[in-house]
Amino acid sequence: MREAVAARPPLEVADVIRSHGTAFLQKYGSHLTATQKKALRELASCRTAALGGHVERCLDCGHERVAYNSCRNRHCPKCQALSRARWLEREASYLLPVAYHHVVFTLPAEVAELVSANPVQLYNLLMQSAAQTLRGVAANPKRLGAQVGVLMVLHTWGQNLHHHPHAHCVVTGGGLSCNERGQVQAAPRWLSCRPGFFLPVRVLSRVFRGTFLAGLRGLQAQGKLKLPSRLHEATAFTAWLSPLYAKDWVVYAKPPFGGPEQVLQYLARYTHRVAISNRRLVKLQDGKLTFRYRDYADSRKEKFLTLSAEEFLRRFVRHVLPKGFMKIRHYGLLASRQREARLRLARRLLLGITVLPRAASAAIEPAELPRCPQCGSVRQLRVELLPPLASSPFAAAGPEAPGPPSADDTS
């Protein structure tokens, strides 16, 4: 028996693109990159006839259901669940039986204009500066004297979809003893952080500020930055930069995770998150979109914000990352080079056992994995059924067809 399962929320980002995408492109299209335009097209076509369809057949009970294909764009609120599940399975094998710490590095608002004009250079600089700060301060023998493991995820948005570049870092609460340059000793020891404490936030903030601004100066000196006309002169750029050295940069260290399971639960929420999830959308009426957000400056109260559909799409596409940009990165003990050897050594020193990949299943909500609605099996055979249609304009993409249930991101 074949069954089509309807499980879409009442309102989706794709609905806004389909109904107002053409008007948005007429107004802002000249300012968009090819990657941003491609994301809009793919999100609008996701799970419509434009991408074709398939049958999912359960290998255990034979149940079948028909669905249109997904776009698999990394900025689509509907297409992250499977990518996240596969990534978590792999990431679980890297975890150590230690406490982990969550540190967030945020760029000041004054830099936002430059970041918008130079996303690849300055997103890279943000992540590299944060990693260099964590590794450098941890390697200092006055602090910890160890090489730590860092998993970093770039987020570019705030709850109201304004540009708010920041890096979330999950860091091991200790590391392999090393010299001041971060090189692991020939016969290293495992050095643990003090219980409940990682590294001094004030020190991290100052080092991060100095590292990022030094990198910014270097990019400007090499002519690798697109600057507004008022900053073209070297003296004007220096005058603009100087107050940033006196400003306190925000580095936030959250309470430590209890262990690998809590880390996985966190990663399941944050790593594949997009700028806004469909569940936060409330109403699209008369060309205006209302969505929910949390006001962190007002005790995390839930509030509602109404924007024109075009303004909503303008804010949304600002968070489409450049093509090929890696928003999830590993540093220190977790860097690809020598990672397996470093982790084996760390586990031996910790007298712990490998965190098995199956631990990831506890962090993945059941709804994220496609299951047979009849028997619950995840053993599904995919058979292509409907060929994709030619590319179509946003408004002509058509309504979304019923498809298999999918977990929306939790942003």
C-alpha cells in the first residue's frame, strides 16, 4: 500500500519565497550573489514537483509512501536532519570522557559593515582568531599548558535576523601537555582544567581582540579588503580601527557540559541550525510576515516581530554563506592532521574508553531519522518515481506535496 504523509507546518520560509521572491529580486537582486540567488531558488523548489519525486519503501514491512524530493541546500530549514544525523555519528567517535566547555566569540557591531562586504575573509578571520586565542591561552603554562580540542561552529544571525557574527566553540576541559607554541611534548601528560572553570574570560577577550584586529590590519595592508570610500585612505582606516582596541569584546564562557552525552545534545541543536526555523513563523498576510523571537536583553522573553516579506527575505539571505565556506571546523586535538593518534593517546592517558558512535543516537530526536510510519523501521529503499521539472520562477514552483515527516531545526 502506498501512502503520502502530510507533515508540513502551516507556514514555511519557502512559502514566503514563492509568494514574494520575484518582487524581492526586482528590488534587491542586483545586490545578491549567485549563491544567494541559488539558495532562494532551491528553497522555493524544495519538496515540489520542480525537483521530482520518489517512493520510499520499507524493507521490513513493505509499506510505501510517495514524496517530492528535497533540495538539500544547507540553508533550508527542512533539509538538515539527515545531514545532522550522519555528522553526529562521526563526531561521537571523537569525544573524550572529560568535561567540555562552551565558549562564544562575538564580533562587535562596528565590524559588521566590513564583514558584509568581505564575508569569506572576515568569517575566516573570526574563526581562525577564536581558535588561535583558545589554543594560545590554553598552551600558556601559567594557564593550563596543554593542547586542547576545539570544535567550532559559525553563526551569523541574531534572533531578529540581524547580522550578528559569532562563533560557538565546544572545547575539551583539558588537553595534552605542550610547549608555549602548542606543540605536544614527546611524552605528554593529560592536564585537566579546574572543576567548573576553563580559562579566564577577560584574558580570552583581550587576546581575541588583539588577534582579530592584527589580522584585519594585515588584510587591509595586503589590499584584500573591500572598504567603504571613507576608509580607503590608510590614515582613515587606522583612525576607524583605533577605538576598537579600547572596546571590550564579548567572549562568553557558559557553564561546562557534564560529559559527552550533553555535548552531543548541544551539537544536535546547534551545528546544522539555519537562520530561522519554520516553527518560528506565525503569519504571512498583506505582504507582511510575523515571526517569534527571544529578546535576550529582556530576560529571554518571547516576542513577535512583523516585517515586510521583502525585508524578511533581505535579512534571511544575508545569512547564506559563500559557496564552499566551511562553517564547522576542528582545531587542536581535533584537527584532521594527527587527530586519530592524538585521541588514542588522550584516551590512554585518561584511562577511558572510546565513546562509541551509537552514543549519537541519544542526541538525535527520533523524528530526525526517516522511519516507516507503519512499523518504525529506518531501513528504507528510495525509488525515483517522478522526473524533475524544468526550473521555474518562485511563484510558479507550486504548492509543496505531502512528504515524509522531517524535523525542523530548533533555532
